[in-house]
Amino acid sequence: MLSEAESFFSLVEWEGESNKAEKHRVAMSKLVEFFRFFDKNRIYLPEELCESLENLAMKVHSHIISFGVYARYREEGLNDHIRENKEKAWNAGWDAIKNEAPKARKLLEERFRDLLGASA
């Protein structure tokens, strides 16, 4: 889920890559897949860990939705106000993926290690 979100928010697009609209579709699909898996398996995890996972997923979901609104429109057809809002949504999503998600992921990994008895 996070790698698809990162690809969607990436500021760099390589030759032959999917466009933003397709990346949005894939990211949303992976989010749905994650939520279904998580809902079925949350009983196996402590409530605190479930809350952390859910918070991270909801934050990523929120940013994908916010930027996804603009992803299907061509840049040339946007007025200045919409272009500015698109850029804000894009930057907020990128910031969340590059700065907030790694911190949340590290904390989740530490909690998983504690549960498994693999802490240092």
C-alpha cells in the first residue's frame, strides 16, 4: 500500500510509467485490499497496534483521495486556483509518505518485534 502511494505522489515520473490517474486507481485498490486484510486479521494484534495501523492507513487514504481528485485532469485545463490546490494536495501527500509514514512504520515495526520477542 505504501509503495503504491509513494509512486502516486512521486514528483518524478519515468518514461513508460503509468499516468497519475492509473497510479491513483492502483493506490486505491491496494488500500481497499489492505483494509479488507486488516479487518479480517486485527483480532491477532493488540488494540494499540491496530490503532496505529489504522491511523497510518487512514492518513494515507486521506491524502490519496485529496490529490486523486486532481489526478485525472490535464494540467492545461486547470485554472490557477485549482492548479494551486492540486499542488498543495500533491505536496501534502508526498510529505506524508516521505516524512510521516516512515516514522509510523518504524514504530509499528518496533511493536511487532516486541510482540514476537525479537527486541534487542
